[in-house]
Amino acid sequence: MNKKLVAMGLFSAATLVVAGCGTANSNSSNGNSSGNSQANLTSTSGTAGSASGASAPVKIQLWESHSSGPVANAEQQLVNQFNASHSNVKVSLNITHASKKALAAVTAGQPPVLAEISHYIGKYVGANALLDMHALSSNNPQTFWPGVSKNTTWGGKLYRYPADVKVEEFYYNKALFKKAGIASVPTTWTQLASDLQKLKSLGVIPMGFKDSSAHILSAFISNGGQLFSNTARTKVQFNNAAGQATFTYFRNLFQQKDMVFGHGNTMRADFGAQKMAIVDGTSAGYQKILAATGGKFQMGAFAFPAGISGHSGAIVQGLGFVLFNGVSPADQKAAWTFVHWFNEPKQQAYWSMHSGFAPTTSAGAKAIPSSWLAANQAEAVSVQILKSQNTVARPNTDAYSEVQSALDAAFFNAVTGKQTISTALTNLDTQANQYLSGKSAL
């Protein structure tokens, strides 16, 4: 483990030129350095670096929410590297809850230049707040994983560019697997259930699972489920063979004490203390999970197993870069220069190796040294998950956000026995389709 951390440090020193500490001040509170005029943009390459003869750099702020830990450190390092290699654009970070606060800034008539927000962009689109980046990207396009690219557009317009990518995966204690006589990671849900029985015999919590929609939907997809039940994407159906198989499976695990529900710090603490053998997480949590082990044991990872469909399933999550209307073309061009640079292979390799997030592109994955992937199984697993045709984008409408909240509640109630599976699924379909039709809201 120590050798791996040393290797990571060497990679950092070799690939990054740190341009000072902290962040520079922007010329205004919203990160807009060139006024608020709005004009149409012409196509430009995202890889443009320094411009000779430029009198002063364009200074912009990136509103983003990574406030601490490896992710925040990696993002700051990349900003430092960008600033060191670009004389005509300087980026500083504004650490804030950008997904919510940027919309408030738009409403107040003071939009930021650049922000990382969630995939639920309907309210931004409705406010005509976002810049369509098609013209900017057409001159130097980048190719993303299929499950990533489908969450970049809305109504055919390129409003959102990938900032970070995470997929669901399981982390496990290799020593406990060996002690329980488990020779390989499970590739089916049936095999996982059998392995959990063996792990329980050791006196540990076999598995911690998040009762969170993306994780539930991943299992649902592996059992043949679809995110929508019609091509218009206006209806869902969970009360079917896939939904029944998914809810029944986890209810059985819960009743047999093969699984507990948990989140974040609690599950990481139990896993690090070797009280829990398997913990449900995402690729974004890799560095935190690794830190929780404290080097006391070797940790492995595996993708969500295959269900009754014969294949696995996964949901792509993560924040995306958005550029705003209502700011100057110079600021927009500067923001695009950073966004494109961030998604280039070298930067994506560094981002993945130091943040835990998966690379946004296959080119970024190829830029990660194979020796590093061999030593960091979780990152290798996330890349394999992104290659699968059964890894799909999380729906980005506000109505589907409400559907997912209803799914969380129905799943928890059914698995813990508060409702029958039949009742939970029947009510879920009714409520979810009301949300999608606009007849109900949270």
C-alpha cells in the first residue's frame, strides 16, 4: 500500500506544475471579468493556450462543491496546472453548493461564468440560463463514454459538459473473503447471496448497501428493468418481473441479516474496522474508502453482478460543467478553454488517479498507466463498467428526480417489511407516473 502511495506522489510531481497555493480573486462576485454583455460566439478550439500580445488574462471563477479531501485537492491541482500553462486565462475556485446557488444567481441577474452542477438542469433551461456549447465544441470535439454523453444534451442542445463521472461498485475486504473460503468475486446476484452467508459465519456484517435510487436502479437494470416503459420517456413500470426480483432479493438479504442499510461515514468506518466485509459505494468514493482501511488490509472491488437478465447494470452519475448566458463572450470563451482542457486525456488520467472519479473518456482511461490500474482495482473496475452497453445515463428531468425519491421510499419500505413488495411496487408505479405526467409533485 505504501509503495502505491509513493508511486502516486511521483506521478503527481511529474505531471503537475503547481502555480502557487490557494485561489486568485475574481474581478466580481460572480466570477465575471469582462462585463455582462451577451453576444453570439463563433467556433473556437478548446485547446487554445497562451495568446501572444495579450494585455491581461481573462479571470473567471469556477463554482463547484468539492470542499475537502482528495477530490478537492485534485481539482485545485488541476486548476493550478491550467493557470501555469495558460497565460491568457486564469481560473479560481468558488467552493459553494453550485447546483442550487447558481440558479439563485441567475434569478438575481448575476450569473456565474462557469459552474459544476447536477444533471437536473430543467430549471436552468427554462430560465434560458445556459449556453449551448455546440458551436464551441464543433471545432475540436471530444468523444465520451455512451452513458456519459447522453447526459450532456437537452432538446438537442449541448448544455452540459462532463466534469466528473461515477458509477456504482462494491468494495470488499480481501482478507475476509479468503478467510470465508471465497476464491473470486461474485458475478451474479445469486453468487453474492451465497458469499454473504459465508461472510456472516465470520461474525461480521456481510454487506452494507445504500438505499439510494442509482444503486437500486443498477440492480433493477441487471434484472431486465428499463428506466422508462415507453419510447417517449413519459412512463415507468417498476411493478414487473425486474422490480419484483430486485425488491425480493434485497428483502431476503435484509431479513436474513446478510445486509444492512447505511451511508457514507458509518459504512466506511465499519469497513475500515473490519466489521463489514462488503460496502456498496461509487467510484467517486474510492479514495475515502481506501483511506478508511488505513493500510490494515487489502481492498478489492467488483461491479454490480448480473441478474436474471444475464447482464449487469449501472447508472452514470456525476456533475457537469455549464456555461452561462448573460456574461461576456470573452468570459465564455475562457470558460470553454478550461472545460475542454480538463477533459483531455492527460488531465483525465490525473483526475481519476487522484480523485477516484472515473475518466470521462476512453482516451482518458488509456492515459492511465496499466501498472497503476493493476494496483488500484477499483479504478480498473469503474473503467470496465463504463464500457458496458448496460451502463446508462441517469435521467436528467426534474420529474424523474421525483420518481427516484419515490423509488427510494418504496424500496426501503418493502425491504424492511414496512410494506409488502406488491403494495410498494403498485404504489410506486402510481406515484411515479403521476410525477412524470405533471399531476403530482413532491
